[in-house]
Amino acid sequence: MAGEVSIIGSVILGLFLAGYLGQQYLPPPKPHVIGLDLGTTFCSVGVFHPGSGEVEVIADEEGRTSIPSAVTFTDMAVLVGHEAVDVADKDPQNTIYDAKRFIGKIFAPGLLEQESRRYPFKVINNNGSAEFAITANGSFTVTPEFIGSRLLLKMKKMAERRLDALVRSAVISVPAEFDETQRNHTIRAANLAGLEILRVINEPTAAAMAYGLHKVDVFNVLVVDLGGGTLDVSLLNKQGGMFFTRAMAGNNKLGGQDFSQRLLQYATERVRQEYGVPPTLKADIHRLRQAVEAAKLNLTLQPSAAIRVPLHLLDNAAESSAPAKVLFQVTVTRQLFEELNEDLFQKILAPVETVLAEGHLGKAEVDEIVLVGGSTRIPRIRRLISEYFGKEPNTSVDPDLAVVMGVAIQAGIMGGSWPLQVSAIEIPNRHLRKTNFS
């Protein structure tokens, strides 16, 4: 018996040694499970590389690590991401965005109609569920999960091009407040794109994993996720490798788009003051909006930014309707940008205060403050959060990519990649409801 035990022990030791030597000297296998962040405004895809333990956010052909969550239907093709945005101003009624707001959601009577007024495309009420009316290449409707599937298919192809292999499995993130129906419709969108979803992970948990908080000794984590169109604040409690969402709050009508709109209104008024008429041509408005967005991004790094746009202004009151060609130029400062948006910035604190109150937690009891979403790059927002808590938030990870990096880590775990990571386990809280300030 002792001899048999010794032989078994030797075999097990041999297997461990073989695995160790394999990790050290054999080429690592290619990742076969991808991580997907299907965002409201932007989407990203990432992988965890076995052996090196590195997380890679996969770029498109132009080197961009995020694609806009927009799909445009034309008479010739279905355009996705940046290609859709490029033609959005020319064909707004057939360009669908913000589909994540509608996926798997049943709206109360009148609420969907109220929500649809925000968009240039037509939203159809199908027994409480949203569908989008398309008039390109005929007339038909598409569901939010179909829009999601086109975005996911685009990212699947990006991953296959980078890995030079077929991809069939994925881990995907969803907002913590998504109910079972919304999660199932998100999975259905992935299935339409030819993907099997191995696990659905909450976005705040994914962000915490990107920051490595699943491997360190912290207990209370506040995640502030401010993207292009929504604000989500989550209070997580962590014990060991388990995350429990204690409270959620947010504003689904507050984000980077609103900050850009304030700056666009300012620039439009400056055009009117300088030339007597505001820009009215679609091409002019599109160029001005792009210049404003670029200026907003530059102001996160610089104290001032220039807006310089050629315009073809049309004075309908004049006898001649020929457009006047002008070069509009204005310099905006960070201070001006902050003044234009200060009331919107202050709205960020309301859901923060709510999750602390509902989680029965004081400011000093928050161990880590994690920032997620591109709009948290804005210096005023970081300063606002820092002043509120009396300490600096954790900004060690690119806020645009925090969620996808965390999802990619979980995808590596699901795919059995090494070196092994500590997996995050989410404790479902089916009675928790998100407080919304919109």
C-alpha cells in the first residue's frame, strides 16, 4: 500500500513539474475566450494572454481600442461603429445608438414614447418592448438585441483578426442593475453574433478586477462610472474573492454628451454673435460638433483648446441664399468649460451620497474609489470626488478600458489560462434596486 501511495505521489509530482516546465518553455496557447464590454456609447473587446498574464484590449484596423455603439442602415450595407458615426448626421433616422438603454426592457405605458423623443430615429412600441423603425432598403424594424449583435459581431471579427483564429466563446459585462430579462437579451445578442456566453459579469465588478482589487485586502469599494451618456455609482463589499453590491444609484441622462452639448451651445452662440446667424447646415453642425468634442478631450490635458472650423453659413433672411464661407475660430479655457458645466458636475454627488446612505457607510469607511468611463478624465470631476472624500480616487487604470480589462481577466479565468488569477464571485442581490436621479 505504501508503495502504491508513493507511486501516486510521484505521478502527481511529475504532472506538476510537467505543467511548470510547460509554462516555462513551451509557447503559450492562444486565448480562446474573449471579454466584451457592450457599452451604451462605446464598445471594447479584450483578451487575457496565457503565460505572460497580460491583458490586451484589441484595436481595430485604425488602431482604435473602442468603437462607437452605433449602427447605420443604408441601401447598400449595414455600417457599424466609426463607419456608422461618419454618416450619422446625413442619415440620422437610420442610425441607431443607445440601444443598450432599451435591450430586454419592458416599458410602462407612455414611458417609451417619452424616452423616444430624445432620438432622431423612430422607436416603435411592441407590447412594451422597443423596436427601431428603419427606412433604408425598404421599411422594417429591428430589435435592440439585433443592434447589439452587429456591434458584438464587429468585435468578434476584430478579435479573430488579431488572434488569427476563430472565436466562439466570450464573457460579457452588463450594468449591475440589469435584471434577468435584460441579461438574457444581452446573451441573445451575443448568440446572434455567433458567440456562446460563458459568464455574465457586472460592470462594477469587472472594473474592480481591472484595478486588481479581487487580489488585495480591501472591503468597501465605490465605483463611479461616468461615460458618454450615463452615470452609474455602485458600492461593492468584498470579502475574500466575493463581491456583494450593497447599493446602486445613478443618472441615465448625464454624461460626456451633455458636457459636449454645453460647449456646442456656447460655440453656436459665438458663431451667431460674430456672423449674425447660427450654423444651420447639417455639414456645418457636424463639423462644429466634432471640433467641440476634440476641444473637450484636449481640455482634460491642457488649460486651453482652440476650435477652428470652416463653415458655410446660410442667411435665410437675405435675398440671396448662397452660403457665406467663413473660418470660425475661438479659444476656450478649462475654466470656461468648467463654468459651463458646473451644475451638471455637481449632480454627480447626489448618487454618491445615496449609495453611502443606503449602504450605511461613512465617507471614511470607503477603502477604494474607482473611476470608470472616459468622462472621469475631466479634471474638475476628479477634483470634485477627491474633495468630497478627502482622498484621491484610484486612477491607475485607463477609465475608458477598465471594464473591458476586467472582463478579459474573467475570460482568461473561464478559459483556464495561466498564470491563474483569483476569480471574482458575485453574490446576487435580487432585491436591490437602482436609485435613479434622471
